[in-house]
Amino acid sequence: MSTPEPPHIVHTPPSATARYAVVFGIGLVVGIFALVVVLRALESRRGWQDHYPTALMQLYQAHMAGLESDASAGRCAAADALPHLRALRVLSDDLAPAFPDLRDHRRFAEHADTARRALDAALAAPPGDCASLRTTIAVIGETCSGCHRDLR
């Protein structure tokens, strides 16, 4: 008995379109990888001075959100608000160093002083109920909005 001969398989070479698609796909992957490497290298060259303004504003937002959360949850005692108000007051002292390009800008200095005065007033007479806490939040928020409106 003889074994049957396997059928003859004809291999066709890949088309030019398929080759181009593979090369394009590889180039795309390599390009994306190179872009990520370059962007990370550029980001790593940034120092704390570059992150300072953004970090300060994020901390401001976090403490304002904490005050708003306390007001929404009905935690309106002075003991709940004071930690956020103190932190905001300390952060307000860093406005000029965080934005050195605006340090000599008259409107920026006015807004920073207004924010500090509003926080000093809130610390001198801490809000004791939800209505006064909401008023304090609105006053502080308006000082922030005024600066952002004028200087952005």
C-alpha cells in the first residue's frame, strides 16, 4: 500500500497592501512609544516651581470642597470648618510666591489681600451654623472667582 502524496499547497506571497499595513502598524506603535518616552522625559525636567501654582490651586479647591461637603452634610459647627479655614489662610500666604509673574500685578495683589481679609474675618468669627458657613463659603468663593475672572 502506498501512502497518498499530500496535496500540493501553493503559498502566495502577501500582497503589497498587507505588507504596508504591517509596516504602518509597527511604525504607529513605535511612534506612540517614542512620544510617551519624550513626554515623560520633558515632564521629569519640571521642578517644584513648575508644579507650585497648580498644586496650590488644587489644595485651595480641596479645602473649599471640604467646606462645601461639610455644609451639605449638615456638619456646620466651627470645629468642622476651622481646619479648612486655617489651611486656606495659610495657603493664601503662598499666592505671591506661587505666581511670581503676577507678584507685581496690582489686581493680583488686591485679590490676594481680599482673600486673606475674608479668611481672617472667617477665622476671627468662625461660622457656627450652616447659614453662616454657606455665607463664608460664598464670600471666599467670590474672592477666588474675582481673581480668576480678572487674571485668567
